[in-house]
Amino acid sequence: MRLRLSVLALASSSALVAGLLVGATGSAVAEPRSTVPLPTVERLPDGPIFTGALQKLGPRGYLEREYTVTVTNPQVYTYVGESTETTVAPAPEGTYRSRFIVRMPSDPAKFNGRVLVEMMNTTAMVDLDIAWQQAHDYLMRDGWAYVGVTVQQTGIRALSGFKRQPDRYKTLGLNLMTPAAVGDFTTGVRDPSLAWDLTSQVGALMVRGGATSPLDGYAVESVYLTGQSQMAGYAVTYVNAIHPRHQVFDGFLAAYRGTRATNLQYAAPVDGTVPSTSGSEAQRRLAGGGAPVINLQTETDPPGAPTGTDTAVWRPDADTSTDRFRMWEVAGSSHNDRHGAEQALGVLTRDYGLNFAPACDWKGSMGVNDFPARFAWHSALEALAGWHETGTAPASVKRIARVDGDVARDSRGNARGGLRLSRMDVPVATYGPFSTGGLFCNLTGWQKPFARATIQRLYPTTADYVGKVRSAAEADVAAGILLAEDAETLVKLAQRGPIAEGKTIKKY
């Protein structure tokens, strides 16, 4: 348990609840979390879960449960012009139901007080728990609770095709779309209108839900929100538009974002184009109004953009009382690396019956990008929580170097600058952010091992290589961009030798 001022005591004080705070937009909001009604939740029976953890949780001292969540007469929000100020639009009356998954220590005494809420990603048309896939080792060894929420109708539709237990979700009557979106069969399923109150209510439930919370009996001290890729667009919008109103979350991790921010509500197609994202400078610029925000990016992100030139995305780091922000760009990484891709395919195959391997066009010794970006997830989450809990700001990391918008590369083809783990400072391969083939392949990137002669010249012995990896990893720990446990893992992996470290695979 970490010792710090309890937000629970503050939230329960009627005098403080009656007080006002000033939000990031300058508008007054009530005491944190108290403005959000709590949802109705019901635990689903034990059994197979769509997007259930691929890992064996019991031996790690963890358990997994699933709940339905019902929000009643949720608010729908709209921006005021190009600003981040919001107004409340007419709300769709009725009840709207979704589900969420909770993974937590079996023993409440092993809980560290931190909760990570993830808006699950549906780019593959099913829920994927990307943050869990990347950070589960860290979350479990440190004692976090994890909550994965279905916030899109796309994910809800996929539940009806659950391969392992076809009847599990069929009687739930799940619905997340506003009435306007229901009539648009093609694009209405991406309606984000109800995601905001759903996310807020689930977050508030974890802190002040009492006996109705899945974490009843667990000493919750802080709750953080994350979204990756498509859901990073949701995270950007939540930070800028919803957080100033309700103050539910203590910090935010937006990972692998594009240049845009998700619209607050459903927008009908115009000339065949769906205006699903906001282009406003203010609405795209992550600004948490004093809550800590970390934007974790790969070399791939954002794809298709003139990188480094968009001041809303590549905004400067900040350490003021009203603006705490860090961007960590991970050199060598790709949007969907081998570690994440294998887990995503595992979920798709196990739960949805999509038993296939993407046909990516890797040639010669080239294969799947295997850069360990997951360790940057670990350090980013630890830094985010520490920033909120102790006020200690994370390291400011040099951005990836660019020339005319393109990534600047060294003589071996690797990126210059950025957050550099030992695989970049003690390299055995060249890493690229994009591959060829369909979307899945394109964003997975590639890895090409150095020639054997090059590796032998750089690292005459395995001991020499391991020593250099150890030195680089220790320097990263000292710099605050790598956790000590992960440094040990990198050194253990290096003991396989530099040639084995550089090898890759051509399929999943």
C-alpha cells in the first residue's frame, strides 16, 4: 500500500462535495467524481469470457471476473465551436448496457491501490485489451487492478459470435448507440456518444461504489484511464472534453495515437464521408488541466502524417500546475509488434473463430518487428502513477529525430533519438515501422537482423554483448525510462547471444 492522501476521504466529505473546482476550460465543476452517477452492475457467471486473459492468472495470484453495466439516461456532449468547452446535448432516455472485465489480485492485501481502466480497442471488429496485452507482466507483479470496458457497439455486436459459449451474451440486450445512429447501419456502430458517461461511471464505480463495486474490500487509491490506437482518439477527447467536467481519473496514458480526436457524438455521413474525428487544434491537443498525461508513441504513429510537424500532436512537454504532459516516442517500435500481434490473434482465434495468419510480404531475413516496446508501457504506467501520487515528474525524453518530417536514421537504418532501450543502443537488427500487405501487416512493421559478420565484429563474444546490454539497461533505469525488473529481463534475454537476439519470424 502506498502512503498518500486518500481521495476517498475527500470525496465523502459533504462540505467538499458542495464546493467547486475550476476545470481546464475555466468552467466550474463539482468535487472530483461526485458529479457522475454510479451505474448498475451485475456479475456474469464464471466461465469463458470474450477477451478473457490469455495468461494463467491463478499462479500469478490474480482472478478475473466479468460484469454487465447499465447506465440510465446518459448525457451526450457536444463541443462549443472549435474549443474544448462542452455543453450537454439532449440525452437519449432509457437504459444502455455494456460489459466490463476486471482482473485483480486474489488477495486484497496484495493490491497496490491502483486501477487501470482501458477502453478496449475494436479495430479488429472485436474487443482487444491492448494495454493488458502489453503490460500484464508489470500490472500483475506490481499488484494493479485492471478494468477493460466495451465502449463501442462494434464490440457488443461481436459478443454474439462468442465461439466458446454462444449463449453467454445473447440475453443481455446490450445497446450503446444513440437513436440517430441506430438508423445508420453502416457507420452508426461507431457512434461514440454514450462512451463518455459509460467510461466515467465505470471509473467512478471503482473508487466510490462501495458494496456495488467489483473492488469492494480493496483499498482503491487512484484510477487511471488508457486507450490505444483508435481508442487513443477516444482518450484524447476524454482528456480534453470530459475530464474537466467530472474529474473521475487521476491520470491518462494515450498510446499510439493518430493526429485526430474522436467526435463527442454521432455524425451522419456527408458526401459519403463520415466526419468521425475532430480536426480542431484545441480538441486534438492533449491537455489534462493539471492531471498527468503521458502520450506513448511508436515510430509508426501517427501513420500517413508528416511526422513531427503537427503542433497539436507534437506539443511540448509541460510541468505546470495546470498542464502536466510527456510524450515518449519509442525508437525501433511499431504500432503492432510481434508481442501484441500474437496475443491479438490468440484472442481472435480462441473467441471468434478467426483461425488465420496475415499474409505479410517479408522477404529475405526480414520478419516481424520484435522490439520490446512493452517495457516502455511498464515504465510509462509507473511514471504516470508516481506523477500523480508523489508529484515527481517523469523524465523528459528527446523526441525521435526527423528531417523534413521523415525519421532520421543512423548508418544501420535505425531511428535516431527517442526513447531508446538497449535494443537500439546495443543493436543486433534494423527495425522499421511499416511493412507491406494489408492493414494488420502494414502496422506491424519489420525487423532485419544484422549480417553475422557485422554482429561478430560488433560483439566478439556473448559476454561482451551481455555486458553492453547491461550497461545500457542500467543507464535507462537511472534515467527513469526502464524499470529495474525489466532491465534484468533484457539482460537475461541477451544471454542467448546477439545472433539469437536478432533473429525474427516471418509469420505469427
